[in-house]
Amino acid sequence: MKLSIIVTSYKNPELLKVCLNSIKKNLILTDFEIIVVDSATEERSELMMKEYFPEIKFIPSEKNIGFGRLVKKGYNTSQGEFILILNGDIIVKDKAIERLLNYIENNPKVGIVGPKLLNFNTTLQYSCLRFPTPLTIIYRRTFLGRLWFAKKNLDSFLMKEFNHQEEKEVDWLMGSALMTSRKAIKKVGLMNEKFKMYFEDTDWCRRFWDNGWKIIYLPTSEMYHYHGRGSVGKGVIQSLLFNKLTWIHIKSAIIFFGEYLGKPLPKHN
């Protein structure tokens, strides 16, 4: 089989339905499979899948097991030579999947390729990024982020100076839409399960670079993404005191920086 599409989902059957319909509508390729891996599965999600997509393999989970484990579950049942990982809040545009597939097939040094992501109002979503530093996390989580030197750091992290109409080698790509190959995964491994949420994609891309594979942002492939930043609170104090996701994000950041402490960053164009 040429392609396995692993769709990860969490308590949003309405968006998942739109996602799956967009894949079926806009994918010309016939040699593929779709695997939906659902976290903290609810009855409404199971009923929706049985009613509208009985032909799609559906893997439920009783608990919220985290993004990396969802991907692992899907991968372990997949058969494709190439693997496309999509969040259930992605809407695929015409030829977006084929363009990713054609690119990675014809560029054997590429380990991961990702599309341009758009907000639902068609504005750009910053999905290709530079590796963060501890200061990046501090600036994103505190009032310091409003200061000019912090804004400069954050703009660099988001690659705001880059023309997002151009193809580019990048440090890492948002995990909402990533295409890779079974060959590359066998060398690099799956996502690190130390990260229950956040930094799985950052760490994975870093490991791809460390194993000699390129990470490519491909803007000719476009997808819409409903990107809700659940770990962002109304203010730093409120966020730190009451937002559980903020603490998960900070914990994942500590694990990531500890993993690569003293190690040189990968070099690319």
C-alpha cells in the first residue's frame, strides 16, 4: 500500500467528520487507507464513525492517552509505505495530499514534509518554526513577551520574516499535518512518549535532523487547521494557577531542553 493516513481525534466528532469528508473529496490517489485513532472516546464519536464512515478503521481509547501514543496506535496497524499524520481538526484542500506525497517520493533525503496551514478565515498559520530556547517559553508565558526584545525573539521563533510562499528547509513543523515514510520511522523511531502533550513534534523533527533527514515546509500543499491554543490563559497569573495545560506545556519544555542540553543544533539551509 502506498499511503496510510492516520487521523488523531479528541472529543470533536463534528470537526472529525468534516476532516474525513475533505480527505475523501480531495484525494485522487486510490492506494491508501485511513485510520482514525480517538482519545478519551465518547459514544457520539463512535456513532458518527459507524454511521458515516463504516469503511474507515476506528481505534478508540478509554483515556486521553496523548498525541504520541495515538500516532503509535495508528502506525502499528498501518500498512502504507508513506505515513500522513493529521489532526482531526484539519481540512484538506484539493491536491494537498498528493503534493506532499509526490515531494517526499522524489526527494529521498527528506524525512518529513508538511503543508502550509491556514486559519479558517484563510490567514496564514505559522506552522514552520525554529527550535525554541528557554527564553522563548518564558516570553510566551509572561508579560515579558510584550517587550521589544522578546517580540524579536518570538518573531524569529515563528519565522515571521520568512516568505511563506516559498519552499524551505526548517527546524520543525507543527504536528497537525506531517508526512513521512515507514523507512524513516524505522530509523528514527516514533514520537517520544515522555511527551504526553506538546513538544512531541518538536522533538521528533529534531531527531529526524539528528539522523540525517531533512524537514521541509511545502506551501504548494495547503490545508485548513482549527488551531485552539488551549494552554494560553487570559493572563500569566490566571494561566499558571488555573490552566492545567500550561503546566503540561512547561513540563514538556523542561523534558525537551533537558534532552538536548549541550547538544549542537542541526545545520541546514
